[in-house]
Amino acid sequence: MVWNELTSNLQVLWGALIALGIVVLLTPAVGGMARMLGVVDRQEEGRRHVRGGVPRLGGLALFFGIFIPSLAFLDIDSQMRGILLGAAVATTVGAVDDFRGLRWWEKLTGQVIAAAVVVWGGVWIHSFTFPFVGVQVLPKPVGVALTIVGIVAVMNMVNFLDGLDGLAAGVCAISAFSFCVINLSRGDLNAAILTGAVFGACIGFLRHNFYPARIFMGDSGALLLGFTLAAVSVQGLSKTAALAALVLPLLVLAIPLIDTSFVVAKRIKHGKPVYLADRTHLHHRFENIGFSQRRSVVYLYAWCVTLALAAIATRFVHPHPKGDWDPVGVGIDVGIGLLAIGASIYVIYLLEIVKLANPFIRRREEAEREQASRKTA
């Protein structure tokens, strides 16, 4: 038993290290190819302060970094085949968008096809535990629809998050590491190997993508990472109806979820299309109060780590493991929970209270709203 666990852990470790090495070595070549093809950052996307000539398509390096160790170490059953093929579709859709641009409905169609490939492989939500009601088996059409909508939503969340150097890669690295640890604890070696490879690939990409970035992951990378993390989450939910199978991924992916929810709500409020880029994301709001790119990213990393710790604690530290309340377990859970809540409150303080106290920021936002209203008039 101990030997089998050690072998499994080594497979996960080797997968992560190989992914890291491949991405570190391959990314400069991908950047050179992107420059030759003219696939560089585009100012009209409204995401970053543009530094001319920074190539995109970094997602191709991430794809090979994840795909090669997956082929080497995974037990490729029908579900994992669907996830890998869907990841290839998601990367292709993103690469085409990076290269020549896709209309919003074309990109959305490609994302739906990628999610449908996962369903074809047998990964969809079969049942779910509702509080106070218990386990409820979902009709297949409902489960399939929820799966496709959920995967597409996470893909776009990560894509929206890719607005500062190293932000999406770092948040996905923290999320993938958390998923890897949780999957190992559940005995799901396949999911642990895949998320370990995602973690290694993201760390390797940060070597070239952290501020000041020498390459951007582009939509090819954002859609790949969002798809893979979402598909692994759905796979875990399809194997068990436990409420924790849904709660843990939501905790780990809370930052892209909060960011996207806030941005979409604000765009709907002001009558703007939800698919157009702007500067209302969390990372842009950090910049609006005077934070540098590097400081904004580090703050969001720290927030993500506290939420990931809360998810891991929920998995490993049980307040009443044998029916009796364990004071140590309760203390650890409460402490980590308070840390996550405190970090969230502090971020709200920075983005809302500090902004309200700064008349320069208020005037700038009012001017931006007036300018937007003139354009729509």
C-alpha cells in the first residue's frame, strides 16, 4: 500500500516537472513563431498597458507541456480521452482567435464544442446533493446542459482574468495545485496527474510571463487552462454526489468567479455587451487605486492562496471525524476560514473604501461613464 502511494506520488511529481521543463524550453520558440506570424498584443482589447511587440500564442507551449506528460503517465480511459480531446479543441479555438480574431458567437460555438467532447467522453453531472434534501439524480439532458454551461463559464472566467502579466497563470497554478492535492487524497490518480501537469506548466510559463511579460498566453492558453480545470472539477462531481465535490472547486476558483460575476453585472447595469473588453475587472481596479502591475498580481495571488487553503482544510481537517467534536480540527478550520474571510474583506476595503476616499479616482470614473454614455447616445 505504501509503495503504491509512493509510486503514484512520484508519477504526479514527474508529470509536473516534465510539464514545467517543456514549457520553460518551448515558450521562447513559440514566442518567436508568434512574432513571425504577427500574432502580438492588440491595444484595442483593453486588457493591459500595451508594450509593443509582446507575442501571444503562449497557450501552445502550455498545451504541449500539459499534453505530453499526460500521454506518458495517464491511464487514458474514455473520460480522460474526452478531456484531452476537448482540451485540444479549446486550445485550437483560442489559437485561431489569437491569430485572426473570432466573432463572439464563433468563439462561443467552439467552446461549446470543446465542452460537448467532454460529455461525449462520459464526463457529465449525474447527481447532486442539495442541502436538506439529499442526493438527487439529475435527468441526463439537465446534467449534460449544466456540464456544458459550467465548463464554458469557467473557460471565459479565466479568459477574463488574463489581464495582467502572470495573473491568470499564477491563479491557475494555485488552483491546479489545490486540485492535485485534493484529487490525491480522494485516490483519483488520473485527475491528480493531469492537474499536477497543469500546475507544472503554469509555473514554467510564469518564467516568461511574470511582469514584465515576454509573452502572453492569449486565448489559446486561457481557454485551455479554464477548460482543463473545469473538466476535472466536473469529473470529480460526476463520480460523487457529495456537496464537497462542488464546494471545493468553487472555493479554489472563487477569484475568477467573483471577477466575472462583478464585471458581467456591471456591464448589464450600464447596458454594455458582456463580451466586450473593458477595464472594470478586479486587477484593473487595483491599478485604478495606484497599485503597480506586480503589486496587484501579488495581492490577488495572496487572496487566491487563502481561498485555496480554505478548500484544502475543508477536505483534510474534519471538525468531528468520529462523531465527537475535535477542538484542534475546529480551531484549524475556523482559523483558515477567518483568514480567507479577512483577505476578502481587505480586498473589498482596498477596492471600495479606498476608492471612495480618493476624489481623483471618483472624478476619473465619472468621466469614463460620461464618455461611455456619449458613445452610446
